[in-house]
Amino acid sequence: MATMGSLIGLVNRIQRACTVLGDHGGGGGGSLWEALPSVAVVGGQSSGKSSVLESIVGRDFLPRGSGIVTRRPLVLQLHKTEGGQEYAEFLHAPRKRFTDFAAVRKEIADETDRITGKTKAISNVPIQLSIYSPHVVNLTLIDLPGLTKVAVEGQAESIVQDIENMVRAYVDKPNCIILAISPANQDIATSDAIKLARDVDPSGDRTFGVLTKLDLMDKGTNAVDVLEGRQYRLQHPWVGIVNRSQADINKNVDMLAARRKEKDYFESSPDYGHLAHKMGAEYLAKLLSEHLEAVIRAKIPSIIAMINKTIDEIEAELDRLGRPIGGDAGAQLYTILDMCRAFDRVFKEHLDGGRPGGDRIYGVFDHQLPAALKKLPFDKHLSMQNVRKVISEADGYQPHLIAPEQGYRRLIDSSLSYFKGPAEATVDAELKRFPTLQSDIAAAANDSLERFREDGRKTVLRLVDMEASYLTVEFFRKLPTEPEKAADKNTPKKQLSAMLDEDPALMGKRDALVKRLELYKSARNEIDSVAWK
């Protein structure tokens, strides 16, 4: 079996790759990012949500202030290290390591403003932050904007509903674990986080309840009924948290020292002493990490099924759009020659029309030629009166032969024009992906037809003179070979590239599909290699 944290680390890597490609969460549905289990942190304004996250990390790194401070989802990926210096990395600044966590706080604020501006607006585009430390467990948490009941000055009236919609987009997913944070000094029945969790997870299977501000409850009261599940039952245990006080924050009390202070509080409390072993930020982090690992493992079959289904869909779409072409001249030349061979094949099918040997050509001379000859005015032209007239107008009494040459000329023109249609249709069907190559092959085919027009005219007239009935089929089979000559191996690379130009939007769509396909195949291989070790 995989070691603890290995699956979470794998999910972290896949989620980062998804975010780079824009295949991230946010409620769009259908993405690999959304299929992977995650922990969403939900709470109302002033519930202590940010303080809980900082307690889990053991670092003071989140922006603070009044009103809505978290205005974009923060995907927080924690990586446990064996030692060394703690540091943080942002996905949007991959080559920059932050060892000063005050700078991390500023970067979160700056990156939020980059998308939302200096307003109090929100955005569902996530910020992805990875923290490497020996003081954390392997865990991924998504910090979401705090639920609010009223819009404040500078916010749109829709902000209340907008925030709820954003939060719901995450917690509605069946693979999302909900960390519902509520302050203990308020009635649990009015908790925004619990109300939302009850709506999307009525059975409580996906919800972990967290009570903050236990030390701020009125004297003589406690939250034991909530923590022991008697007041509101969940399938998972409630966890109590004692965050740093505002005085501690103002004094920059070290987070690790705050953890020790929290532990002392529970162990010495007459109300919560019997629960001390399963209270506190450290216990919560370990509980979530173990549960997330178990959920990931249980969801592996459905994740693999979703990946396989998506791979099939992407492969089918790429088959429809056309596979990518290599940038080297050899690959480009191969593509052009392959298109020419396809042109050759389909053109021959047009000529054969179901009977090998040029059925359509036979049809022209079996049916169209006799019909055309019948329409010629032989009865008038060869009438006795006209013959007498010609003879009388002739110079002397030498014999004359009047052949219906014009009819044959018209037949040749119409016959050759008939073949232009199949040629153009073939080009459209096979080569519409490359407009320049399409026009080049169409021009080559038509040029060939034009060159052969005069040859054909002479041949037909010669056959007429010889009283023959058919043109040689092999003569017409030379036609499709012309485009291949245009794709000579010595064609310069620039000319090859010019022939294979495509619609930029189509190229962009194909490139995005190829990258997404590579991501999903890589994810499948990694999951298979890690899950069953």
C-alpha cells in the first residue's frame, strides 16, 4: 500500500498541473481537478477561519482586516519535510521561494488585487500556494471567502449571493470534504457554515465541525454538548480550537508557542479536559490528513474511470480535428504526401463510381456521347437540299466530308468539366483542415485537367477520325499523380509550413487538447503507480 501522504502529495501535483492548464476547480464541472478529493474551509465572517488555517500551518501568513479579506479561493497545499528551512511557493511565481511569511501575506493580497482590483469584489480564480515545512502534515485545504449576510460599502448588492454561490460550487461536489467552522460564543443553530453544510451534506458524511473561540464563551457556559455531538450530530467528531487572541497577534506571538498554549488550555480545562486528546489544531490537521488519504484511496476507481472516459473523449475530438503535425520538414512532408495519397484514393473512387476501370469515364462515352450525337442536326445538315447547296458552292466537283466536329468539341469540354467537381469535392473533404494546401492541390488538379483538355481534345478527334469509341482509361488515371509532384522532397521547409497553415483558433484548441490529454494520461499512470504500492 502507498505510504501516508504519498497519495495526498500525488493529488497536490496533479492539481497544480490542472491549474497550469486552466483545468481547475471553481464549479465548472467535469474537470480532473474537481474529481480529486479536497478539503474546503467554510465559515462566516469573524468565525476565526483564517486563524484555524494559520494554526494548522504553524505560521502567520494570511491577510487580515475587516470585512471580506479572502476574496479569491486559496488552494493551500501542505508538504511535510524531514527538516530544513520552511518555505512557500506560489504557482503563479514558480521560480520564487518565500522564506519570509510576511512576504507570503503580501503576495496573497497583491495577487488577489491583480484579478479583483483594489475593490472589494470577489473572483473564483484560485490562488495556489504550497508550503514546505517539518511542522505540517500532508494536506490540501481550500480557503474560501467567508459567508456574509449583508453587503458593506463598496460591495455590490449581489455579494452575499455571489459568495454563497462560489462556496457551494466547491462543497456541492461529492468528493469535497467540508471543514465547517463556527464560533462557540454564538448559537450553533445560527451558524452559516453548519447551515450550508446541512444543505449540501444532510447526512453529515462529508462534514467536519470545528468550534473556535471556546475561551471567549460567557462565564459558566461551555460547548461540551456540541463537541460530543449531542446538540448537532455529524458522522465525524467535532474539534475544538483555541486561536491566538488579538493581543497575542498584536504581540506577534509565535504560532508554535500558540499551539503549546492551546494544548495547555484543553488539558487544564475542567470542562474540556476529558476531550483534550482530540482537541486542538494539531489534532485537527492529523485527523483531516488521515481522512483525506482514506477518501482519495476509496475514490481511486471512480477517478480512474473519469480519467479514462475523458481520455476517450479527447482522443475522439483530436481525431475529428486532426492530429498534431511535427514542426520538422520530414513530418510536414509526410503529412502533405499522406494528404495527396488520400486525394488520389478518393479521386479514383469518384472515377470508378463502383466499377473498377473508370466506370464514370465509361458512362460518359456509353451514354453521354450517343445522346450528344443524337442531338446533332444530322438530318438537316445532310439533307439532300443542303448537300446540293454545299456541292454547288464548292470549288469544283471534288468530294467533301462534313464532320460534326463542333459536337465533339462540346462533348470534350463538358466531359472534362465534369471531372472538376469530384476533384474539388475531394479536396474539400480531405484537405479543408489546411486551406493553403487545399488550394494548392485544387490548383494542381485543375491545371492538370486544363493541360489534358487539349490532349484529350486531340485524342478524341483522332479517335473520331479513326472511328474509335473510347478513350484509354489509363490516360485519365494520370490525373491524381500531379499533386504528389508538387510535394517534392526538395521543397523548402518554409514552403511546406506555408502549405500546412491552419486557422489559429483551431490550432490553439488542438494544442490545448493535446496538453490536457498528456495531463490525464500522466495522472492515470501516476495514480496506478502510487495507489497500489
